[in-house]
Amino acid sequence: MEKPIDSLVCPNCEQPGMRPFHEVRQVPVHSVLLVESRQTALDFPRRDIRLAFCPQCGFISNVIFDPTVHQYSERYEETQGFSATFNAFHARLAGQLIERYNLREKTVLEIGCGKGEFLALLCEMGDNRGIGVDPAYVPGRLDEPAAGQVTFIRDFYSDKYIGLKADFYCCKMTLEHIPDTANFLRTVRGGVGDHHHAVVFFQIPEVTRILCETAFWDIYYEHCSYFSRGSLARLFRHCGFEVRDVWTDYDDQYLMIEARPGNSPESDPLPQEESLSELERDISFFTNHYPERLRVWRERLAGYQREGRKVVLWGSGSKGVSFLTTLGVSEAIGYCVDINPHKQGTFMPGTGHEIVSPEFLTGYCPDVVILMNPVYQEEVRRDLDRLNLSPEIVSINA
């Protein structure tokens, strides 16, 4: 039996009364797990999403999330490190953090380090020592010069690792996967302890952009937790941190926060934190425009089919899986393209589309490329030019 709305307790502020506002039925429980056959992809396990909003702190959560269905292992292929655009962003961010926090000859702990690329950058550029914790780390994949300066632990960060001490605690693109957000952040706070000079840095997707762009492709099962500047800052204060700064980067797709150990949960918000009423307005915008966004894309894809145009999706990650499964796309799109060689030859969970390399397109000759992330527009155009291909490129947010 489902819980009454009044009893839905917010995982951030731990107050009851979360309000459901958006549902998606039967979506794949994983978006970037490597799937080796089309039939396995078609039969992939599915669950429902029900997003709810907390009127007390602004947090948005999938209140029917089931964490037991996930497999964060070597088959979890989340890296974006094959993109020159993304690598340039990573290098710039690492340099900014090193300069801002004087990260030189220090100890850096990254919680949810993935394949370790960013942690290695911090260690190489700042001559730091690194500790990475992630069950999906793959030994042997990291070949950066700083690889010898980093120790990896293939596990989830938990209370048993609070003895790992660092000068800089980094957690990128991980908190959105965690349902019990306050409990997790209290664990991090316990690890930091009384080291009041330590810096805590988190990066996650930013939800107000998703709401204001009606970006339904950025809602998928692995992401059970969605943050704005205000809701993220309130969580950190609630869990014993002093929030120094919150900001966005990467075309406002990523939300960053700097915090230090502190004990003032009632401190004033930063000027850049949005109000609860502003967030409620953005939620209303999303719910009002969502049906129209789906209609436009379905009509566009149907039009391509009627015209006999060959269409591919560029980007086989979570955005691509969500786009295809939310719209129920099958024959309208031929293939999904990805520059990550580890994904090529595998299949999209839910729809079974084969993931191919850019070079595959020289034989397929698509008429239309749907770009799942507009930040890669120039990079994709260069790849197509290199292959002497000139299809129409349609950005997902067009």
C-alpha cells in the first residue's frame, strides 16, 4: 500500500508533506549499464518514477525509488572522458579548484570517483595524493601520469571509511543517485570531523534548468534526487556544514557547492539561492509544458518517418535512454552513436537500439542527427566533417 501524501517524508530536511507532481511509467532502472544483446535490452528491468517536491526545503525526489535494483559495477559505463569538450571542462575545473583552495601537496578524497579521471587530474596538476572510492572503478583503465599517486577502493562510501582523512573532499555526480541524502551527507560530515580547514566540494545536475527547459530527457531512474541551489545549500546546513558558495557551470547543467565544517543550520541563505516560491513556479511551468514537449517531439519523429529520413541519436547515455523510452521510440530512430569505444556494439536499455561508432555512419549516411546534449554541438560537427557527412543536426532542446 502506498503512503499517504502527508506522510511522505523529505530525505533532505526530514519533514513530512512532500507533494507529487510528475510521473513516468516503466522506465529502465539503468541507463548506462553495458547491455550485450538487443533482447536483453528489450527485457531490461523497469520501474516507475514519481517525483515529489518538498515545500519545506525545495528538494525533489523520486518517492517510489527502489535502490535494490541497481548494479554499480564494472559494467556501469558512466565516463564522459572520451570527449575533448568534456575533458577541457574537467581540466579547467581542476585548475580552478587547485588555485581556489591551494590544493598542492595535499590529500584529496573523491567519493564516487567513477573511473578516476578527475581525481587523477587533481593529483597530477597539484602534485596531490588521492583516494578514490567507487564500486564501478575499473582497474587498468586509468593511464594518466598521476595514476601512481592515487589509491582506489572499489566500494560504496559509508561509515566504515570515515577514518579516511583529507584536505579536500570531492563528490561529483553521485549525490543524485542517493535516496537518503541527509544520512549520506551526515556520513561525509562524520568523515570530515573537526578538520575545520577541510573543503567539501560537490557537483550534481541542476534541476531548475531541467524544469525551465522541460528537459524530460534529464529525468531517469538512477537519478532519484534533484537539487536546486537553495535545496542543496539547505541540505548542507541541515547536516552540519557552513555553505561558502553555490554556482553552476557547463552551460548551467552542473550545480557546484563549496562547504566547510560548521554548526549553524539557521545561517542566512546566499544571494544566489532561489526562494521556495520561485522553485514552485518552475515546477508549475514544467508540469504545464510537459505534454506539449512530448507532442512536438513525437510529431517531429513521425514526420521524419513519413519523409523516409534516416535518423540517429548522438549520445547513448542516460539522456538518450530517457528520451527514447519516455517517447516510446522504436523504428523512427535507426541507431545511437557514441564515441566511447566501450559502449559501441552494446544496446540501449529499454528500446534495444544498437550503439555504434561515428565511423559507422559513413555507411549508414544519416539525414538527421539528434544531439542529446547541445554543449557538444561543435565537437559533433567536427566529427561529422571529418567523416565527410553533412546531416541536419537537431539539438534536443530545439
